[in-house]
Amino acid sequence: MTRKTVLSILLGLCIFVYPPTIALSKTVKVQDNIYTVVQGEGVDSNTTFIISRDGVVVIDTRTTPEEARKAMAELRKLTDKPVLYTINTHYHGDHTFGNQVFSENSKTIIAHENVRNMLQGQNGQDHLAMFKTFGLTGLEEVKIILPTMVYKNRMDIYPGGYHLQLLHLGKGHTDGDTVIYLEELKLVITGDLVFAETIPYVSDGYIDSWIESLQTLHGYDIEIVVPGHGEVGGKTSLIAMKHYLLRLRLLVKKQISDGTSLEDTIKSVSKVLRSEYSTWKNQERIESTVDRAFMEYSFRN
Ligand SMILES: [Zn+2]
């Protein structure tokens, strides 16, 4: 097993295992006809429903079919309308492994083209195998369902009365991120480009271009931010995420220019970030963010 594999498994444990207190999921009304299921039991990735005149758009499908069925039950409390489309904001299993539940309603699953690549064939099986090392229940039931419709830079869809801009702003949390922007409502569903009040998972990420994507989003007319993890909030959550990444970059680059080793950089930078971001969830993930930043910037310098 390579160092990278060991690291990704360890990091994975940090990402997906939720603190010991069981957080019950709650369905938050974001706007009229738009709801987000926040803090599923066991895993905290968010699922959003846009209930249009003609049917429902589902954004992200949770970690297991069982979790997805719970989200579907929440949807059925709100409407009987059919699911028109499911959108995966990126390929990570906590956003895609419930696809099979929603595709029973509609086969149309939309994502960036790299999501399909990352879930296809051996790539998808490897990703599922990694999740199975996290000790979560219900993964044995997962059948990887690929996006059936992909795009490269931008896709516009118009489900009954809404206009959804699906935008790939560049590499960020992964190389296949989608944000969904509803311009008229000043609302953005960011996927994992934003972790609200939560240390981000960056091990698949590209920190420089992630910062750029957030900078681009910052320029949009936005009042409501639905993050990939954490509470629905305002633009401050987007700004806070950008600041975390900027701070991480600055601190790590300084260590690299001073010739500090990876090990010492992880120690010193993590200490600073832990004190500055002590109120954020998933503190145990800080070291991995430093590790990833060191890798990104040491290759360039
Ligand atoms: Zn993710």
C-alpha cells in the first residue's frame, strides 16, 4: 500500500465519520419550494430539492441508498411530484452513492464529465472500496449509477419555472465540481467548494484554483449559500472558506520558502490553523489540508 493510499484512507476516516453525537437530519426551507436536508445521520453531506412546477430537481444523493431513501421520504412529505433530474455536484461517494434511489424515479443524472470518468469502471469500484474502509453501514447495497448527461463548462436547465445555471468554474474541491446558480433568487448551491464552519476535505483538491473559483463566485449576486456540508447561510460562508484556503496557502508557502520539511510544516501550520479555526468542525482534518497544500506548492517552487 502506497503512502498516498494509506493517507487517503486515514483522511477518509476523518472526512466521513461524524462526531459521536448522532446528528439527526433536518430539512431546512431555503426559499419557497427549495429545501435542503442538512446533517444526515452518520454523514453530514447536504441534499437539496428544488420543487418546480413540473417536478423536482435533486442535488446530491448522500452516502448510501438507505440515507437516500430517508431524504426521499423527506421529499415525499413536501410533494408528490416526480423527480425530473438528479445533479451530482462532484463524484465523492457522500454525494453520489444514493443515486440509485433517485434514478428509480428519473434516469437523468447530470454532472460534469469528470464525475462520470471518476465513477466509471475500476475508478468507481476503487472509490466505493475506499468508503467501505470507513466502517459505515449500508454501503454493501450501493450500485454505482453514472451520470447520464454530462457537460464541460456550463449547462443551463429550465425545469418548470426555474433557471438553473450549472457552472464548472475550474478545478477546485475536485476536477469535476459543479455549482448551481439560481441568479434570480440570488442563491447558489456550491457542493463541496464550501464547507460551512467546517474544515474542508482538500485531499482531491487544487487549492489555487479552488480559491479562484470562490473568488469568481464572490463576484456573483448571491445572498444565500447552500454548502456541500454544514448549515445553509449567506455569502459569509463562501468568504470564510476562501479565507481558510488563503491562510493555508500563505502559511505553507512561507514554510516551503524557508526550506522547512513536510513534517515540521504540518506541525507548525496546523498549530496556527487550529487556534484560528478552533470553532470549526472536523479539526482532525487540518493536518491533511496542510499536507495537500505542501504537495501543491512544493512542486511549483
Ligand atoms: Zn466532496
